[in-house]
Amino acid sequence: MMFSKESALYRAWSSLSVADKILPVAIILAIVLGVLLSVFVPSSRRVFDGVEVVGVSIPLAVGLIIMMIPPLCKVEWEKLHKLILQRKYLNHIIISLVLNWIVCPFLMFGLAWLTLFDKPEYRLGIIMIGLARCIAMVLVWNSIAGGEANLCAILVLLNSVLQIVLYAPYQIFFCYVITGEYHKNAPNTVSYSIVAKSVAFFLGVPLGFGLIIRILAFLTIGIERFEKRILPFVSPWAFIGLIYTIIVIFIERGYSFLKDIRTAFRCIVPLIVYFAITWFSTLFLLRWLLGRTPPNLAVFESGDDEKEALLCGCEEEVVNGSRSATRGCSANYSEIITQTFTAASNNFELSLAITISVYGSGSDQSIAATFGPLLEVPILLALCFVAQLVKFNFAWSDISTDED
């Protein structure tokens, strides 16, 4: 049966939850509502003043924590000890660490400076998005695109742990040290302790809840029943918490946001370029690195059994004539697409929470950080459709030519 592009797009779209489908529209409506309240109900800007925790008002802090608990409940913590020991994933772990913790942060840093060189506050918000590696939505994108589930689980678990350790020093390094601003303007520079406390609270607290909920489910009703019956009720709270948080941000900042709206929308440029460069570069670079050159068919005319035994699945199809010889056909689609989406995705919940905690919910940095979820969801959903086309229009070792 021939592959239908329409059916691939339909499968990708139908794999999303209702909340995921409406998230971009909901974010836009939340921004509009927040701005309207800020402009026409000025008293609303002071509603959330009062008792604070780590520099954030209690009502807003609750929203930020609720926003992050559901994604962390989906992480398969119980599999970490088994998956991490599998040698076949070692090379992919190394590749992912390089991409996620060296290449991608520097790429976002460069794009932020290139496009927002004259707007330091907005630039910091964009840089902080690049520092937060994805641990939640990548599970969704990987499932839609047909990635390797176990490899994705390993990378998500590693990024979850590494963010606790690395986010605070990375924020200081990329936002201040690398530019020399940490020493030049020390009194006005955010200290490491402030960032570390924010990370510890806004990642540590929801991480603790996520672990406890997952472990209790594992010990009582079982993971399978938890994912089928309980998780569907937990998941929407991430959506609710995010929308609530964005409304609060724009209630506090909406009036001044309108005055500087051109600069705010400049934040769109580095994010779109980042997603495009990261996704396509990772896909084709890894396909080139991990895919071998197609076999020389003349070598096998003699029927050498020993050499034929070295053929991978796609090379066998090249030899028997069912597939054309294409460089990179030995590359594994499911593993490479997992790496691609893991590199291109960001933990916008964490970057938003830390930005609000460090700089305040009414800051330009927080406004910039809201563009993360606004753009990431529709762009990566579109890239899921592209992945479906790449899957069936390129030669891959794990994809049969007669697959739908």
C-alpha cells in the first residue's frame, strides 16, 4: 500500500491531546485577556502583591508549580536503572549530551545576541529558554513522529537530573560571565544563589511531587493503570497552570507591553530560527554520521555469504533490488528522530518559572520567556508532520519500503 501524505498528517494531528491542539490559541487569548485587564482595570496589577516565596507571590508560585507537576509525572523514573545500563544507547547518550548541553545553549545565545543586541532584558529571557532542555513535550513529539521510546525515556531522565545541577551555573555563565557583565556591573547582576534557590524550588518541588505520585502509583495501582486512569486527569493541570501564569504576567506587564510591542515581537525571530536550524541540522547531520555508504552491488555478485551476512536490512533491499541505493540508508529513523526532537525542544515551563522568580513577573525577561510555549508548540507540531514525510521519502534501515 502506498504511503499517503494526508493520512500521515491526520495521524500526527490525531495523536495530540485536545489541550495540545488548542494550546497556541489559548496562549494568545490569555495574552489578550491579560493585556485588556492591565489596561482597562489598572487595579488588577496589584491583585497578586503580598506574601512571596523565592521572589514570587504565593498565588503565582502555586500556578508555576502546578504547571510543572504533570510533565514530571509522565517521566518513567522507574525505568532509569534498567535503561541507563544498556550499552546500545551509550553513543546516543554522548551525542545528546553534546547537543543539549553544549551546542544548543550556544546556538540560542548567539541568535539572541544577533537579533536582540540592543535589548538586554528581552535577550536574557530568550537565552534562558535555550538553557532549559526539554523533559516533557518531547515525549509527545517523539510519540507522534515515531521515535525510539526507550531512548527518549533515557534522554528525558538525564536532562531532568542535569537541569537540577546545571541550570543555575549555566544561567550565570551565559547571561553574565561569558559577556563580562558579571564583573563590570556586579551590583546589578543576579547572583548565583538567587538562581540556585529558584531552580531548587521551582524544579525541586514539582520534581518531588512527580516522583512521589509516580512511586505511589507504582506501589499501589500499578503504572499501567495509573497512565490509563489517573494521568488523563492530572495532565490538563499543566495546561491550566500555564495559561493562568501567562494571564498573570500580562496583567502586571500588559500596559507597558503595548508601548514596546515591536521589541517584544522581535523575540519571535531567534526562536523560529533556533527551532529550524536545530531540527534540520540534527536530523541530516546524524543521518550522515550514523548512516553508512550504500554497498557496492558488484561486490556481492559472486554470492559471498560472509559479506552478505554483514548487510543491514536496508542494504539487503538494495542488493535484491527492492530499494534504490541511497547514502545514509543504514541510518535508524526512530533513534535519529528522537535525537532531533530532544535537541530542538525546550523546557519552557522551567525557563518561564525561573525567569519570573529571578526577574519578576512584570519584567521584560518574563515577557520574552512567554514566547517559548507560544511558538514551540505549533512549530514542533509542524515539524512532526515534516518528520512523517521524511520517514517515508528517505531510505532508513528500520523503515520498510512497503510500510504505510
